[in-house]
Amino acid sequence: MRTGELFDLLRDGRPWTRAQLAEVTGLARSTVTTRIDTLIRLGLVAPYGGARSTGGRPPALFALNPSAKLVVGVDIGATHARAALTDLDGKILGEADAQIEVAAGPEQVLGWVVDTVRDLVAASNRQITDLAAIGIGLPGPVEHSTGRPINPPIMPGWDRYDVPGHLRAVYPVPVLVDNDVNIMALGERRAHLRDVDDLVLIKVATGIGAGIVSGGVLQRGARGTAGDLGHVRVRRADDVLCRCGNTGCLEAVAAGPALAAAVREQGEDAKTGGDVVDLVRGGSLVAMAVVRQAGRDIGEVVASMTNLINPSVVVIGGQLAGAGEHLLAGIRESVYQRSLPLATEHLRIVTSRAGGEAAVLGASALAIEHVLSPDVVEAACEALAAADAAAEAARS
Ligand SMILES: [Zn+2]
């Protein structure tokens, strides 16, 4: 077992003794001691303060040191941007936001990110050398391996733009980029569903998409398009044209613009999904019925998804989640009708609790997962050992 994997055990938030670590890993106590010393020198592990005496000498306890490094999580939306500075446990140390159009292009938007990272670190009285990684969510398809947006429909000028390269020219740290729905799923899980390994977050806004966590791992699929629920076919949309050029897409009947149109047809005034949510909250029976039907349509797809991947929690996020129970009731109706009883027995369908913070928390989680991954920690240990060897050679 490598030091990176030993460290992985210490990430559970509980304090460990050397003896416990030796027992679980099968490593000799002396080996554990050497490796813990290395992790302490890297700052990733610290002696744990809560040790209680058991009669003799209190056992030395160790745990992850969340304040060792900083990461910044960034959420770029269509018309807004938000950033959060966090420690390695995802605790928010500072936040910033701005009204900025993603359509203004990468130079302007990433210029804001560069300035904001510097300002947030300075305001926290830490050094920029404490910054370990940056995570970013973008409102379009992203090739995760390169961090480049691919043909993003609402992001002119961003197609295949080297987002990590732009930021690394200023901050020489890893930059992880993903689409907004995937990071919302990670953020909701980190903030409120840490013990849930199988969950789906569905964002219902101008479009509809899903972030899928299965077996504790975010599922991006072969080319990063997993979870594109908006263009799955539903019966009620058979004759409805979608913005993608096909007919029959879920988005064409159940996303914000479709709901606003349906409400207008029945004489109410609504331009956006947000207006529909306001009408629901104001008690409009027309808007309530429209939202409930959208819930049934979304539920038709969620039912298939439940049968395919058997999540234990389905979280509804995005603007339309503001319609609350009216949307959930429609979704539940379809899911319980169409999914297998065993799959729905313990299935929870809920609205997002992280809400507007889900995306920045998720972007931070993406960065933290990278920084604390066994491979990256192992590489840091090896670099430290090489530096020690070089110093030793220089002395002799
Ligand atoms: Zn479509």
C-alpha cells in the first residue's frame, strides 16, 4: 500500500492512531510512522487535538488537516458568475459573485476568475502559494480530460477554448473543468448527502440535464455527455419541435420556456420559467397544473432512469425546483407508476437543499477530490523523497 492510499483512510474525518492504521493496512508500525511523518511534513495530516488519556500515555491521534491548502470553486452561469474559496473540507472561507454574461467570451469571463481568485486569497490572509487547485463549472458540454467546452450552444467564442491553460498561465495549479449539472451533483452530495453513493441531480431550468453519481463516482460517460436528459423522448412531446432540431424531446415540453408558453396559452403572463415559479407561489391554479404536468413528463424519464441505474436519491435543482411540491408531485406520480417496486421502495425524490450554492460547492469538491486523490498525494510524497535524497547527496 502506497502513502497516497494510507492517506485516503485519513480522509474520513475521524482521528486515527498509528496502531489502527497498521492494523487496517497490514503495514508494519514503523512503516506507518515513516509515512505519517511524510504526510505531516506535506501539511496534509496533523496531530489531532482531541486525544483523551486512557490511563497511561494518551495515544497520538492523526487526522486530515483541512486548512493545509486552499481551493477555489467557480460557477459560471449564463448571466452570472460566482466563486468560493474553501479549505480541503469544502468549508467556505470567502465568496464573490458578479453579473457577467458567459457570451462576453472567455477572455472577459476568465479575466474575472483570475482577479477573483487573487482577491479571495488575499482577503483570507493566506498566500497564493497555498492555492492547490481551481474547479470550474461551465453552462455547456465540457470535455473533462482537457477542460475544453465542446460546441456549447450559449457560449459563443468558447468552443474548444483552453480554459485550464488560460488560468494556469497565472496560477500554476491543476484546473478541473466540468459542466454545471455535474458540479451541482457533486456539491449537493458534499453538502447534504455525503453518505449517499447513488444519486441523480436533475437541473430543470432553461434546459434539463442530470448529474449522475453511481457507486460514489460521478459518471460522465465515454465523451462526457452522460445525463443529457433534455433530449430524451417523451410521449407528450411527439409533435413538438425542440431547439435541437428533433421532435419529442423532454425539454420541448418541460423546461422553463415551454412552461412559460403553456401558461401564456391559458391567459397568464409569463416570459420565463422564473415567472412560472412566481405564479405558482402566488397561487395560480393554471401555473400549478402546468408545473405538475411538467413533473409527470420529467417523471417519465426519471422512471426509466430509475430502472436503469437504481439511485437512492433523486434531487431536483435549478430554477424550476422553486415550484417545490407541485413539481415533485408530478415526478413522483410517474416514477411510482412506472418503476419497479424494489427500485422505488426506498427512493427519495427531493428538491435541492444546497440550492444556489450547489455549483460552487461542487466545483470546490471537484478540485479537492483531485488534490487529495491517492495518485496526487503519492506524487507529492515522491517529490519530497527526491528532494531529501538530493539534499543528502549534496551534504556528503
Ligand atoms: Zn431536443
